[in-house]
Amino acid sequence: MGNARRAVAAGLVLGAGVCYCVYRLYRSRRAAGAAARPAQDGGLLPQVSGLSVLPSRAWGAPSSLRPDTDLPKSSSNLEAHHLQRLIHLLESTDDPLIQEQALVTLSNSAAFSVNQDIIRNLDGLSIIGRMLSDSIPKVKEKALNTLNNLSMNVKNQEEIKVYILQVCKEIELSPLNSDLQLAGLRLLTNMSVTNDYHHMMTNAIPYFLHLLSEGNERTQIQVLKVLVNLSANPVMTRHLHSAQAPSLLSLFDNGINKDILLRVLTFAANLNENMKNEEGIITQDQYSEDSIFFLLSGHSTQYAQKLLGLLHHQDKEVKGQAAKIITLQRGDIQSPNPLLLFC
């Protein structure tokens, strides 16, 4: 009898990442019915893993789980047929708690590259993408987190790109500094690592800058990751220069969080580099006086003073970035015609 139980328990490890939490959620919602009859069918466990079930007390599992309990990391043990059953479960259930747990498990499993391909080949990307239209914020958040892990794959990005506009809108409509908003920004960070989809984020730039002004430090860092990626693309330079960000200069300060300061300096340095390297001539009358172009131009006295102050920062990286920008700015100031900037 002991050997038989050990054999079953070993099998359970394979499906534990998906099954146990989903099973407990299902059982908690049907407690009255479960009390009236033995748990011989195992709830949703066989549907997902195809494994037989022992009562939780037989193998030392906890007697109950909170609905928001994170799934164990053993999602790495899932095989293609487990993922297929899990995707089917996600598609067929309307229970938001089960949807959340299914998405968490898919997200954990998507941290492994082999599973990223499997989930795509099982049409999992479109099924997960549909969850972005769900009315429950937690479900949308978990769907964004799952797509974020899946987006670490070039082929997956080609399919996930269809959700970029929807994600941008969701970020704008989400409560400020919420987990849902941050989940959207994290996905856009991965999707903006290459230049391929930057044009789809152009209309969201004003709101990104709004978050930079109004968000907390966690939000500022995450939105700066997106802005830095966009600023590395010369094609996006004019879109970024045209945007208004009156409070941007307040971030160039020795008292600002280093993670924020380094990223805002990188953002500015990228824009300056792009102006130097692009062909053509930009005149100042193309931009309004409260645009990023004017704020970060070589003729902004306040900006120049901010940069000089950062040369005394205790961090070498901050000092190095500030010095780099000052060098670029001096090139602009020494331009034969101060009204014309080469980009």
C-alpha cells in the first residue's frame, strides 16, 4: 500500500503546478456537494493532468488554500498535453478564480522557452489574449503577466502585437499605480525591446509622460523602461520631441531615486544621439516651447544647470551619463547657426 501511494504521489509532482490549486478552488466552490459524496473523481485534477487523485491528507498536502495563493514553481514539469488541457480549461470556464489560477500556471510555465513555443502552437496566445477583454481586473492582470512571459519569444511577439493598442488603452484606463497598470507597462517593455512595434505605441507617448509625472516610483521606473526603449529608435525621436512634459526636468535632480535618474538620463542621451546621427535639419519652430525638444535642447539654461549639478552625484554611472549629455549639448551650442540643429 505504501509503495502504491508513493507511486501516485510521484505522478502528482508532474501536474502539481496546474492541478492542485485549481482543484482546491473548484472544491471550495462546491463544498456542499463535495461533503455529500466521496472525492473519487478528483474534481478538475483529472481533466487537466490526467492523473489519479489521493485525498490531500494521504500525501501531506494542506487542507485548504486561499483563492489568491500563488501556484508552485513546479510548472516546469508540465508537458504539452498538460498545457493543452489547461488552455482548454481557461477557454471553457467562466469562473474568475479558476481563470486566475490557470493564467498564473501558464505564466509560470512560460518562463521556460520550450513551453513558450508549445503554448503558441496550441493557439494559447489568442485564448489568453481574449482574457484582456474580461471585466475583472485581476483576470486581466494575470493575462498580461502571462503574455509578458510569453513575449520573450520573437515568434510569440508577432502574434502578441495585435494586443498592443488594447494594452495601451488598458494602461490609460487603469487606476494610477495599480498592479493592472504595471502589468500592461511590463508587457510593453518587452514588446518595445526591438523597433518593430514602436509605431503602435506612438499615440500613447503623452500618457506615458503623464505617468512619469504623476506615478509613484514603481510606475515611473516601469514607464521609463518603455520610454528608453522608444528613445533608442531614431524613427521615434520626433514623436518624443514633440510631446509635452513640463515636469520632466524635476527628475534631473540629485535627490531622485537612482533607478529613475539613470533611466531619465539615458532617455535624454538617446534623444541627443539620435539628433546627431540623423540626416536632415530640424528648426526650432517645429516644436512648441513646452515640448521635450525645448526642455532638453542645448539652449535650456535650467537643463544645463541640472546636468552640471549631477556631475557631483555620488554614483559614477549618473556622473558619466550627465557628462555624456553635456558633451553632446556643447556640440549643439557651438553649432554655426543656433537656430538650426542637425539630427
